[in-house]
Amino acid sequence: MAQPTNTFDSYDAVGNKEDLTDIVTNISPIDTPFLSMIGEGKAINTLHEWQTDSLAAADDSNAAIEGDEAAGSSLASTTRANNRTQISDKVVVVSGTQEAIEKAGRDSELAYQVVKAAKELKRDIEKILVGNQAAVTGDSSTARKLRSLESWYTTNASRGSGGADGSTSAAATDGTQRAFTETLVKDVIQQIYVAGGNPDCIMLGPVNKQVFSGFTGGATKFTETKDKALNAVVDIYVSDFGDMKVVPNRFQRDRTAHILEKDMWSVAYLQPFGAHDLAKTGNSMKKQVLAEYTLVAKNEASSGVIADLNVS
């Protein structure tokens, strides 16, 4: 079939209204597993401090003589720990003209961009918290930085050849990468248990989450039925020392597996999440989305790390 001569069609037309839906599609993930599952607290200074303690080792020779004079037991002091707060922000600047124009998908460009910036900031914070970063005191020309998760492990750490624990002033040293095995998982869980911890979560990057799913030992899958709209399949690892939820985290380093007692970690805010107006200096509107926060390791011996894993 051919189009009749002189047919005026859509290719010739100039005034056809554009077809632009009022929906903006964004597939970027906004889940932040670590930030969402740990506790939340308040900091009152840029150096946030807390104390840790532990019980004396159990003594199987503890026997007292009847009627003997009581002598004082050896007492240990608490240990003082700290972390620096870190400021993370996103600044949104929208021209007055763009705010005034009628737009598809949102009424206010400023409001839309602020919401988007807040989601981006939350992702940034997640990646910082689970990263391998040493604390930085900072000064008038250097930003403060917090000591992140990977640099905290010193008690229960399995590392590849050449790997080393981090410290307040140094990130953990990466070692030679090796295969992720269930034996490594069981060894670190045992270390944590002996140290007094009760881990309840294994957090993995995407590659090693799939490796973990191939383990044939005590891993079992079941369907969470409390809310079928929100939950599909949850992985539970049944260890000799308790059941642990297996959580994928796309923002952590894939070479690292974290075995956590969630209640022993929290984020303390000196400045909570918030958006505030910046000074108007022309025909534009400015907002800063900001948080100042730090990671609190209530007792790092409660958790452990399997570092230097293959990522392919």
C-alpha cells in the first residue's frame, strides 16, 4: 500500500504536541543495608568517644578456702575508644527560570533535586561507613574523616598473605586475594564466639554473595511471609553458634565479607540529615543537604572479617 499523493502526515507537521509522560524513571538503588540495620545515636563533639569492657576469662581453679581472709580480685579498667565525625553533603543550585518553567514529571525542580540529592547522600554515607578508611583529624584545609568498618577489625580477622589490620590512623592493608570458602566463614564465626561475640549477620558484596549461595553446608533458604509485598527470599546461614541473616550490599568492597553482631555497631550524628537554604546571590535557589556523623564500634571483638577474597 502507498500513501495517497499530497497526504499531510505527522512527518510534515510542525505543531504536534510532544509526548512526554509525567513520570521520571530512575533505577539507581537506594537500599543501604548497613546503615539501615545498625543503631543510631548522638555525638556532641567532632571527636566522639565511648568505653568498651570485657569480663575476665573464666577460671576453672576458682576455689576458696573455708573461712579464709577475702582478698581483692584483680580488676581491669575500661578501654576508651573514639572516632572522628565526617561531614558529607550535596549542594543543589536551580535557576529561577528553571523553577518557573512548567515541567514534566515534577512541579518543583528544586524540590525534585533536593530529594534526589538526599538519596545520593545516603548512598555516599553507606559506602563510606562500610569502606576501608582511616580516621583523619582534619584542619582548616583538610576534611575530617571517620574510621570506617574495614579498618576496625583487629580481634577476629582472616586475611590473605600480606594483609594487615587497620588502626585509628591507618586503613587495613590489602593482602593476596584468595577463594571464598565455607571453611573461612566457619573459622571466623568460631573466633568471634570464643571472643565473646554473638554474630547475627553476614554482609557480602554481589560476587561473593553468589559464591556463598553455592555453599552446601548449613545454608538454608526460606520465604519470609510477614509481608509478601516487601519480602521475597531471605538467606539464613545456620552455624554451630547461631543463625545468621545473609545480606548483600552493593556498596561494600566485594573482596571483603563482614560477619557482624549488628547491635554492636551504630552511627552517631553530630548534625542529622537535613536540608537548609544557602544565601541567595542571584536569580537562583541553593540548598545544601548535609549530615555529620561517625561510626561507633561498641566492641569490635563482637564481629569479624574475611578479607582479600577473589572478586571474579
